[in-house]
Amino acid sequence: MKAFVIHRYSKKDTLQEVDLPEPKVSGNDVLVQIHATAINQLDIKLKSGAYKLVLPYKLPLVLGHDAAGIVTQVGPNVSRFKVGDEVYARPSDFRIGTFAEYIAINENDVAMKPKNISMEEAASLPLVALTVWQAFVEKAHLQKGNKVFIQAGSGGVGTIAIQLAKHLGASVATTTSAKNFDLVKALGADVVIDYKTLDFETLLSNYDVVLNSQDEMTLEKSLRILKPGGIVLSLTGPPDVAYAKEIGLPWWMRTIIALMSRKVTKHAKRLGAVYSFLFMRANGQQLAEITSLVEAGKIYPVVDKVFLLDQINEAMAYTANGHAKGKVVVKVR
């Protein structure tokens, strides 16, 4: 099968096309013929080596964290899927590799594709939708009447975060450029701030939840707009001790991570707020909940541009510039 790999960590190197055998299926795995995948900032950061301490992958590595396609084979213990099912998934860490024509995925990480959207649209959802679900439903317990600030509302995570927050009954503030105001308002944003001309810290206060996806300075400002007991959920770090424990890092790595997050954790505590790092995980059951929301019209995918598999390096470069509206998708088949 055709696949695209990295042979070393590098910001400048491009993905290289290789011919690999189809993955073998065993146990609870399903083999998925990939029709579409998507580019995430996570792929770009992995490629550069940003996560090599906490995610020590063996090289060469097929990147890719989103897949939509058709089940072509099932393992002997699979009970939830059959050959011919249209599915989508975010494979578990250390089993990624959707920049390819096929992938074997544990059935627990897979869900039926929403019937009312295309393969390309479905491929745009798993990683970002699970990120937002785990932020708002699992960690923040977002509910009706809460106020949530979502940074970069027109991006891949932001477009889904606005919709889920509104579905849960929250009031939403977001930042974007003026050219994207209509988009984020259509998604449900109540307060829209032009990050190029205004400082959100001077306009927002008494918020329950912040979804942080930007730099350290923005993170510090975000802590200051929270009400007492409010929470910042950061997708960009720094990692915290709870995350280190969750993924089973050794004591010496936990110590390093504790030092990395010490400043922001102490700052949050002084302000009476909570800081939490979120690194989403695969979860087919949660993805099935998201399927229901998509089919009910509560959430819809926002796709900026679709590339072909042979154009995957162009797709990576386009995503890396940070100006995509919604997700960048790669059509595999």
C-alpha cells in the first residue's frame, strides 16, 4: 500500500512516499480502507520532534490521526463492526498512521461514520471533536449558563468547540480575524473579538472555562479572565503532573514535567483558578456520541480545503501556516 513516512524528526523535511504491506489484523482490530484523512497541528508537531520525550515513536513513522473509510477485514474478537461498514476514527497513540491507504485500528477506537456527511467531512472530525468533547464534557462539565472562551474560533478545534459549547447551553466568546466573523457567528459565537486589534483580557471577565490553544502569554491572560474556581484547559501546554501520571511516565519525567508546569500552576492557584493540560485520547464510544450530534444537525464539520494524497506535503504546509478555516482534509481514495 502507498504510505507517507518521516525517517527523522525535522521541521524542514517533507513526508516521503513508500510502499508498505497492508497491516495485519488480529484480536479486536478492524482493517480500514482509508478514503480520507485530515491534517492536524499534532502531526506537524510530531514531525518536528516536539513530543519525542512523551511520545517516543520508532522511526520511520507513518503520521496521521484521523481516518474515514470502509471496513475490509475484522479480527476474530470483533463484535461491533462488519466488513462493509463505513466508519471513522482517531487511532490510539502508538497505533497512528492514517497517511496511508489502509490502517488496522482497535474496534474500541472506531465509530460508525455519520450518514449525513461525506467521507472527507467525516475525516475532519475525530481528533478535534474528541478533543472538545473531553475538554467540555469530561473535564469542565460544561453546562447551561456557563461562560466559555474559545481561542482561535475559526480553526479546526475552534469551529467544533463553538458548536458543542452552544449545544451544551454555554455562552461563547471567541477570537478570530475580522474576515472570519461571519463564520464563527454562524457557528454560534455570542462574543467575537478581532485578535489583531483588540485584547480579549480587557473585554472578558468572570468566565467559567477557557479552551487555550495559543502561546504562554495568551495562557497567562486567560487565567486572569476566569472567575474563582474557573478552569483553563490548555491544548498547547505545558503538560502537567496529572497528564504525566495518566500516561504512566516514569518518576524522572514526572519531575521534569512538574518543573515545566510549575509557573502556570502556581499562577492559577494564586488567582483561585485551575490549570489543566489536555492531550486527547482515542475513544470510539465518545465518537459515537459525536456521530449522533452530527446526524441530529447539532454539529457540522467545517472543511477549508481538500488535497489529494499525492499532495500531502502541500496539505501539511497549508495547515502549518495556521490560517485554515476549519480542517484541511486529504482524499486518499
